Amino acid sequence: MPAAVTMARTVCPACGGGARAAMEVSGHAFRRCGTCASLFLECPPAEVGAQYEGRGYFVDAGYGPPGGGSFHGYRDYLADRHEITEKFEQILGHVERLVDPGRLLDVGAGPGFMVAAARDRGWDAAGLDLNGWAAAYARDELAVEVRQASLEDAGLGAGELDAVSMLDLIEHVTDPHGLVAEAARVLRPGGVLAILTPDAGSPVSRALGARWPEVQRAPEHIVLFSVEGLAALLRAHGFEVEGWHSTGKRSTAETLFEDLSPAAPAAARLLRPLVRGRALGRLRFELDPRTKLCLYAVRRREGELVAGGKPRRVPRHAPAVRSTERAVLEELETLARARRLGDWMFEQLAGAARGRVAEVGAGIGTFSERLLAAGVEELLQIEPEPGCAEVLERRFEGDPRVTIAREQLPGSPTLRRRAGEFDLVLCQNVLEHIEDHEGAVAVMAGALRPGGELSLLVPAHPRLFGPLDAAYGHHRRYTKELLSRLVQEAGLEVEGLHHFNALGIPGWWLKNLTGASGIGPLALGAYELAVAAWRPLERRLCPPFGLSLIVRGRRPAPAR
């Protein structure tokens, strides 16, 4: 029996603008707002709770459009726990930029993955969900508190919470204004609301129209917001919108294939036997077609003015305040497996690894191993990240040649104290993180003995600056002119200046375009094979472009 529906509506539930008929999907008519471009069901169901009951909503072998009907639930939400938690960690990182960890409530918590992630980061976290099976799973399997209740029925007092998250929830409710109003009531002034939801205003979702998988979930999906529509809704209830970003999906090829199959059903029928249940289907990918958004807003005090205007887009991969150290370690561990790339980078030193060496930004010691193997007499490792410094201390314990200084530039009292002592100062993929790069280069140059060499490796081409640069904390990308000027102003003579790793440009550009992060084992293996083939060609061709720039500056001998 079809679900009972409410009266037909023609006014946008997001911003209140007028709307026109947009499309019909499986007998469900959608309208699109002429003001904010949000989509909504003309006749939403009067009762929505029943369709989310039981284990079958989260783990259902029948996922998909049975008999030409709507998509419903998840293929296997539990199997994707790692990938889902990664995304939730990313969201928590943005929340923690706006408010210190305190009391967090995840509304629509499902099996509790967000609650568990928040708890592990130091939050006093709990969740709510209408699905009793999911609430029990969260309690029994993850040992987190998830109650079977709606936000309106949870009995929370005013201003109790520091943060509320609604992840893949608001598109399912018939009264989004009521939900957001209740979130505003239970949040303290300065508290943060994070909402993850499909983006009806993105170019891809608009181009797909009725083939967009999110509209094929009607009547499960009732209101599909644009960024502007969601911002208007939140501002109407006293929230200041701080920023938003698109968010991708990392999952198996089979799950991604099924999620995207409505966009090309004929091709999906043809290709499904090649993916379902086969090794190809088990491969893991990350895809960001920019059809999902996450928006962050801060609860303002009663009567405080709320700014309007277009919401500010923020980098999706902005490092979380409380997990920067872990993110750095993971990135360095991945790079450590790129042996051919590391050997190629070491080759750029052109025999300068000798005598006394200072390595600025030693990370976890991957490059340090090469320096020590080359026979340096002394290695001073400058590393400000506590986690990395601890790895260095364990890794090089007992080697009398190694000294570790937990310092950062341009301060570095050790380098300043040992001015004029080093044969080589090496700084790779660090200078772009330092706001006062002039001061940093001056300190490194001052540490060189006459005839000593400074080797800098930095990201090249300002036009390549994108969300990943911002996420990694880069202040800039460099030109040859800027890098040469920095070295010369520090009193050094430029011995060599060239681009490096042209092979890396397509991958960096693609990751910025798609919003992908990190590098998986398959991609890393493919890149390593490509390095083996490209390395001799780049040495011979010396292309006038590359992902990085390398400069070698020498301290001149004093005039006689």
C-alpha cells in the first residue's frame, strides 16, 4: 500500500521561494525552487518512520530499484564502516575548528559510527535514531549511547549541547524548519551544527535530472537542498553559516557502480556482470562528483545579527585541529612506501650528502635513512611535530650520529646556535608551510659553513594551488623567480634551479578536481612503475614544468 501523503505544496521548504514542476520519478513529482534551486516532493509522505525500521534498511541484499521502484536503504552500511568513519573524522575536524570538544549529539546516528568517532576524539558524544535495530547495534557493538528517539522527543534542555550533527538526515524529514529550530534550541550560543546532505544545486545533479540517484530515492528523500537553500534555512533560525564543502564517497567499485547506475541504466545492465561479485568490484575508490555537501553553522545569541551572502566554500580536506598529527603521520607513512620516488629525490642532491647535515622537517626519518647510508658524519633532525619526533627517537635510538631537535623555523635555537657549522642543510616540502619563509631561509643559510649547500624542495606553479594545498597548510606555491630571490637574499649563490617530478602534475590536478585525498596501494604501485620509466626521461629532457622546484644554494667562501 502506498504511503499516505500530505497536501501538495508549491512553496520551497528551504527558502520560501516559489517553485515550478521539475520532474517525476517513479510516480513522485518533484518541484524546483526558482530562488535557491532546491528540489522537494510536491506531495511528501505524511508518515516517514516506518520505512527506516529494522536491520534491512542498513544491510539489504535487495538494495536497488526493485521492479522499477525507488532506491531504498543501503547495500551494506556496516561493510563500509572504515570509509564512512573517515568521512565523519573529516567533518569532526571542521567542527573542532569552530568549537572545542564538549557535548555532541548526532541526530540520525544509525549504527553509531559518528558517535564512536567523536568519542574517540574526546567528545562527550551520544546519538538519536528512529531505527531500534541501529540503536541497539551502536550500544552492543560500539559501546556508544544511541537512543531510539527523534530530536523533538529526546527531552533535551535549552542550550545543553556544544555541537549537533545531522549526517544524511535532513533530506528525509517533512519539516526541516522544525528540525533546525529544535537544533537551535538545544545548542548553546556559539555551538555548531554540521549538516551532510545531497546537493541539488550542483552542476552534475542538475545535469542528471531524474537520473540523479538521490531523486530516485523518493519518497525516502523529501527535500534535496542546494547550498543556498540550506543556508537560508539555517539563517532563518539564528545560525551563522561558516562554510561548506563537497564530500565524496570512498567505497568498493561494486557499491559505487550500483549507486551511479541510475545515471546510465542501459550501460549498467551491460557492465553489471563484470563488477558484481568479482575482484574488480572489490577494488576501493574515492569519487567526488560534487553532488553532496557538508555545511557548518554556528548558533548565534538571541537578537544577534546573522550575516547573509553566498556561503563560503572551504577545503574538504582541511586538516582537523585535533588530528593534524595523525594525518601527517599517515601521509608520511604512505610516502615512505614510494621507494623509487625517494631514490629519485635523493639523486637531486648530486653528491652533497656528506659531512655535517641538518634535515629540516625530518618527518618519520625516511629520507634520513638515505642520508645515513650515504655516510654523513652527523645528522641534526629538526622536527616540530611531536608524533613524528617520537618516531625519530625510536627509529634512530643508539645512533651517535643523530641528534633530534623538536623545533620549528624560523625560530630553531639549535640552528641559530650552530651557525656556520653544516655542510648541507636540507629542507623538503616544508618551506611552503612557513609563513615567514624569508626568515626561515635566512636561518638555514646562516647554519652553513663557507662552501656549504642549502637544498630546498618546494611545490611549484602558483596556478596549481588548490583545495589540497590549503588542506595541507600550504601558504603558497613557488615560481623560479621567487625561490631564486629567497636564496640570494639569504646571501647564497644559486648553484642549480630546476623543476622536478612533472609526472606528478596530472595526479595532483585530478585530486584537486575530484576532492580525493591520500593515495591507495594500487595508485601508489602504478605511480612507482611510472617513476621508473619517467625518471631517465626527465633527466634527459629537463622539462620547464614539474610538481616541485628544487634549488641548490651555496654559501660563498669569504673574500681574501
